[in-house]
Amino acid sequence: LTQLRGDQVICVSNREPLIHDRGADGGVLVKRPASGLVTAVEPVMQACSGTWIAHGSGSADRDMVDADDRVVVPGGQQDYWLRRIWLTEEEEKGYYYGFANEGLWPLCHVAHVRPVFRRSDWEAYKAVNQRFADAVVAEARSEDPIVLVQDYHLALVPAMVREKLPQATILTFWHIPWPNPESFGICPWRRELLRGMLGSTILGFHTRFHCRNFLETVDRYLEARIEHEHSIISVGRKETYVESYPISIAWPDETESAAWPAVAASREAVRARLGLPEDARIAVGVDRFDYTKGIIERINAVERLLEKHPEHLGRLAFVQVASPTRSELDEYHGFQDRVKALVARVNARFGREGWQPVHLLAEHHDHAQLIELYRAADACVVTSLHDGMNLVCKEFVAARDDERGVLVLSRFAGAARELHEALIVNPYDVEETADALHRAVTMSEPEQRERMASLRTNVAEFNVFRWAGRMLVDAGRWRLRARVEARLR
Ligand code: GDG
């Protein structure tokens, strides 16, 4: 990140890194949103300062910001500015709930929920993207800031910024998967989205597989020159470099981990809170309450496990944190209701006096509570049906400095390409997932230790600063190249 000294960094995302609210006594409350993007990007902003532009979604009060809609976010190595953009209800409905989350989210996850594309949502998406791009231009203090554009809500921002700031270095990171060209082709505005993204200097995805899908999609729908070998797309004289940058988490430093409760104390606290017996085994899942995360498949696997291995009855508790998300959308309501009904059925089938196998905690938890759960767990279960990366599995690994606990991980999460010592499963295969759960909660301590130690080495090394660092080194290279070419012209 020392690369950035002297350069202005502007990050732009839909989601804000913190939510301001008012408590019952009128005091200001600060909450962290449940978001993989924020988990990963905030440490980078704290290390390099700059300005983060985001939608003031959760912030009840506009009087907490200055005249430019900005607040200083303290912490980390440096403070940074957060500039909020306030969207009207109409704008939020069309741009965020509509086009981004009923259209692009299911489109890119190919998750068996049909994408919905409405012209009015598309118009709102374009208009709101323009507002974000205008805010970037307004914040720029030079002709060539470094602009970090985050995610599928803002696909048009790169070209919009490029138009006004042709010298800017624009790094766009797409946090969700990129589907194959046929799937992406469903979108009526596929060409406009691709052209918008190609305003970027560098376009990042989590995996090579997503990069390849993107190159093939451009090949299919645009007139562009594609150098597959170097992963460069040229449209006219404009070049975009497409590369994989697997995202990660900030590895906890010693001060942070020293403040954690002991593993035994965490277990005790979780057992006491959920009324579990002394010898209970605990498996956990932590997700936004989203249909892509495979929560139904996971509970089906728990049910199958209890059928196959009745020795776990009365002893194994599966605890699922499902934090509220996008609850305004019917698809999410329906899904969340189905999960609740399934949990009730499994608990009615296998529960007994004073014990139930599944604990669904459908509310937002604070960070300390998640750490406690991760540390209390014999197993952490991630069964996404499709996931760009998935950070929960990396957080679990980071929380286990005792080198115990087993990770069960979906092969459809980007993380499965890095975390080979996890028990990798196909979540659609209920037998395989149930068997992996059984193996996880009965694994010998030496085997747990061997796997966890190796996972920890991997996540500690390939942490979020490596992610950001690699992108910024590449940005530096492209910046230099553009400057040299401009001089030669
Ligand atoms: C997208 C991509 C990619 C969850 N519940 C609570 C809470 N969380 C936190 C977790 C974790 C984050 O939310 C979820 O991150 P994921 O990576 O699992 O998933 P998405 O939000 O879908 O993120 C994903 C990511 O972007 C980064 O590129 O990995 O593939 O879909 O940090 O701990 N946090 C708190 N309370 C909760 O109740 N505080």
C-alpha cells in the first residue's frame, strides 16, 4: 500500500462501511453492516486513507454529516472520509432492489432464481450510477486519481468516470461470480453493462474461471480485440486488463486475538445461551439470509446426518446465524419462510424435551458474538450454491488460533480453490454433505490440527492486503504505461 503515497484514492461502493443510527436515548449508535465487501475493503481504506463514497442506506439521520455529506471514519492506521449519497425511495427501489438485486444478483449466481429485468429499474440503475460517478468526479483533486469501484451495483460507473477523467486509474472489483456468456446474455442491457465495465483500467474477479467467463462474454457480445494470453480487452484504443485477485480478510494481529475469550469459555457461553448439554458438539453457519448460501441444503444435510447417525441425537447442535438482508424482496421473504418451516419440521422430528438440533438465529450479530461462535464450533459449514469467494470460511480459520475445528466448504465457493484442507462438498449432494458433517464432528484432534494449521498459514499469507497490494501493483504498472504512451503521442 506504500504504492499509494501521494496518490488520491477514491473508493466507491453501494454499501457504506458503517451505519449510523440513533438509540432510544437519542445517542448515536454505530453498527457494522453484514457484508463481505465491507469486511474486505475497509482495512484497505483504513491503511491508505482517501475517500469512500457510498449510499447512506442505513443512516437514519442526515444531520450526522457535514455540508458535503461527509464524515470522518476513525480507526486503523489512518482515518478516511466517508461521503454519503442519499437516494430517494424510488431510486433505491429501482437501482438497488430492482436492477441490482432482482436482476444482476440472480443473473450472476445462476442460482435457480429467475432474474427480473424491468426497464424502469434499468433507468434508475443508470441514473444512480451517474450520481455515483459525478460524486467521484467532484471528489477528485487531480486529473488522475486512483478510483476503486466496487461490485455489481456500479457496473456503469467506470465508463462514466472515464468520460470525465480520462487519465484516472480505475480498478473495478466484481465481488460476485461472472456467469457464462449464454447465462449473461439473458440481460437485455448486456452490451451497455459490458461497455460500462470496460471503462476500467483493471477489472478484477475472484477466480480465473470468472475472468475467462468475462472474456468470453465480451467476445460474444461486443466488437473488441481480446488477447486471451495476456488477458487484455481492447475496444478502440482503450485497454482493460482482466485479472483474478482472490479476496480475503485482514489477518487478526496479536492485540486483537489477545482480546478474544478463551475457546473453552466461548464454548461454555454458547452452550449456556442455547441450553446445550455439557458434551454437545456444535456446528455453525454464518450467512446473510440469502438464497445463494445453501442454507436449505445445509439443514437437509443435518437432517440426513441425524437419520444416518442417531448417536448425534441430543448431542449435536447446528447453529445458523442468518442476518437479515434484502427483506423487502418477495423472493427473500419466500426463501426465509421456507427455511423457517424446514427448521421447525426438523426440530419437531428430532427434538426432544430440552433439546433441539437446529438453532436458527435470524438476527444481526455483533462481531464479538461471531468470534465467540467461531471459537465455540467443532465445525463451520459453508454450503453456498454459488459464491464469488466467501469470507466466513476465512474468518472461521482466523478465529481458531487453537488449531481445532473443521471447515466443511462448498466446491462452488471461490474459496474452495484455495482452502484445500477443508472438507470440500457438493451441497446439492445431501449424502456427501451429511457424511462430511459426520466426519467433521468426529475428526481426531491430530487431523484437525494438521488441517487447520495448514489453512491458517494459507489465509494469514493470502490476506486482504495481498489482494489489495496485487491490484495496486498492477495499477501502478498500467499507470506508468499510460503516462509513457501519452508522452509518446
Ligand atoms: C460478497 C460475495 C465475497 C454475516 N452475518 C453477520 C455478519 N456477517 C458477515 C460475515 C462476513 C460477511 O458478512 C459475509 O461475507 P461473504 O463473503 O460470506 O458474503 P457476501 O456478503 O455475499 O459477500 C462473496 C464477498 O462479497 C467479498 O468479495 O466473498 O462471495 O457474495 O464477513 O462475518 N457480520 C456481523 N453480523 C452478522 O450478523 N457483524
